[in-house]
Amino acid sequence: MEKNAQIATGQATFNEELRYCLYARKSSESDERQAMSIDSQIKEMSDLARREGIRITKVLHESYSAKQSGQRPVFLQLLAEIRSGEVNSVLTWAPDRLSRNAGDLGSLVDLIDDKKLVKIRTYSQSFTNTPSEKFMLIILCSQAKLENDNKGESVKRGI
């Protein structure tokens, strides 16, 4: 059961309750081209939260491409709520739901480094403020960026 996380602050360590925002996103593409709809993401992650005792305090979702940084209004709201301390953890289907660009990824990693974002939990893994988990988050989101860039090149070649 996941209720608390230990956070190092200088010399002391204390427990802080994890306040999760469930964030679901699909690109603005048509539903038949999406791997998983927003409703499916919310259902699967809500089921996972019940099984693992994760407390969801808010659900945010949007249909917006994550190709360019700083363009998604709901994602920007999520970042603001993490900065303000309203939520301190994110539950999402996969890392690429959060970021497919370097700018948004940098914002997430900065929030982790600043100890404002305690945990990102996806369907298959977790990311916290450890070097290896941040590195894996960066790799997975960078892979999503590479996929976007490669699609762009393929489209240019096709034209």
C-alpha cells in the first residue's frame, strides 16, 4: 500500500503523504489512431490506484499533442499545481503521456530535483528522485521525441 514517501531534506528525513493527480492525454488525432483513449487511461489507472492503495486527489485530462513544449493548457495547470504543492505526485498511463518534447521533460525533471514532484507512477513503473529513475524517465520521454521527429521526417519524404 502506497501512502508515504521519504523525502531527504538536508540532514533530516520525513514522511510526506503522496497527493496524486491522475493525468490522461491523447493527441488531437482521431480516436482510431490512438493507442488508448482518455477514458481507457483513466479506468486502467484508477483500477491500479485501487489495487495499490494510491490516493488520487485530482483527475486532469486533455486532447492535445505533446510534440511542442509549453502548449498544453491542462499540462501547464498540472505543473502549476505541483509547484504550489496542491499535488506532489502524478499517475499516468506512460511517460509519453506527460512529455514528447525536451522542454516539458525538463520542467518535470526540475520539479523532481526541487523535491516538489515526489513520484511519477505509470502503469508499469515508477520514477522518483534517484539518478537511475530520472535517467530512465529521460530516456523514455526522449524515445517518444525521437518517434515524433522520425514521423516528421517520414512525412517530409512522403510529400
